Amino acid sequence: MKAVIETRNLGRFYGEGDTLVKALDQVNIVIEPGEFTAIVGPSGSGKSTLLQLIGGLDIPDEGKVLLADKNISDMSGQELSDFRRDHIGFIFQAYNLIPVLTAAENCEYIMLLQGISAGERKARVYQMLQRVGLEGKETRLPNQLSGGQQQRVAVARAMASRPDIILADEPTANLDSKTGTDLLDMMHELNKNEGMTFVFSTHDPKIMERANRLIHIEDGKVIEDERRN
Ligand code: ADP
């Protein structure tokens, strides 16, 4: 099967001379369609940097990122932002919902930018909010939802735009342990039932257990790449 994402000799450096930090160094990974991958490693190991680079939110100092066979490291400006919008779904630690929009409107927003028709947008919003267990809460504003519910809206929003891959940077960091594992179980269900490819970072052992591939990074390097069934 064709890879969704491939990194080739990926590197990102900060500072120079004595203060040079190789946040990522010579990272080569291939993410296959349908994988449910956790990037794991201690704080400061390079997890966020890796997700930012593979999502086209940051530019590498060395190497490249291929997404759907396109070299995103060569894109810039409008081309990169259109490509990101159409191919990548993001879930952040801090949910990043728009506070003045309802749950349904937050889900709809990216599809609006994609030029999807009103009828199709509405159908997908209701379907996705139902899939993440938020039926009946479509008209709530973010501050009328719990943290776990807000993160479910973020998952529904990412899924609704039908990206090739969803990237989640510590998606459970602000949730209590039970809410966090419930959210991961739900993402895993979406992965199994819809074949959506997920890559997330975490340092929570309970969440690592749920991944079928673990990529361990330390000091910016991949030290172990473990596939499990
Ligand atoms: P993690 O997500 O695993 O906690 P990060 O990717 O955030 O790790 O950071 C990796 C390394 O790169 C750390 O040493 C961090 O201090 C450094 N780093 C990340 N972003 C910057 C930045 N904007 N400026 C300087 N150093 C940075």
C-alpha cells in the first residue's frame, strides 16, 4: 500500500554553535494508510516538532516530508495552506475551537473553506457529531461543553473534512485519565471503522497501550519503531 506520509532524513535545528539543539535529526518514518500510531518519548524529545513538520506547520532545516506523494517541504504560502486544509486534520492539546461558534459550526468551518455544498456540510456535521457521541449538543458553544466534549468536537471537525490523515499533538494532555482514555478509544473506533489514519503524540502509558504502532523518539532521533496487533 502507498504511504500516507514519509519523512526522509528530516531535521530541525535551533540555535547555533555551542547552543545548537537538534530538535529532530535524520528522522525516516513511513506511515501506512489505516495506521494508529503513537509518537512517544519524554518531554523535549521532539514529538511536537515532528508533528508540526509532517503537518506542514513548520519547515525542515534538512530533509523532506512527502504527503500523498507530494513534497510539502517545497510548498509555501497559499499552496501549502490549501494542501493542509484538504489533506490534514489537526487536533491540538488546547482543543482550538472557535469560542463564538457552536459545536456544529466549528465542525462545519473547514468544509466551508473547502467549498463543500451546504447540504453536504450539514449531513457530515450531524453524522460526525453523532459518531463522537455528541448528538443533541450541536448548538452548544464550546464553553457550554466539558473539556472531553470539546475535544470530541475537535475530532469530529478533523474527520468531517475527510483528510488523508489526522495529526493529534498530546490530545489528552488537558483531560483527566478516564476522559483521555475514552477519547482515545473513540479515535481508535473511528480508525477501525472508517479506516482513518491517526498519528498522535503522548507520554501517557495508558494511551500508548491503545496504539498499534509506537515510534519512540529521544533527543530528536527515532530509537525504536514497534508494530503491534
Ligand atoms: P516534545 O514535543 O517531545 O516535548 P519538542 O518538539 O517541543 O519536544 O522540542 C524538542 C526540542 O526542541 C526541545 O529541546 C525544545 O526545547 C527545542 N525547541 C522546540 N521548539 C523550539 C523553538 N521554537 N526554539 C528553540 N528551541 C525549540
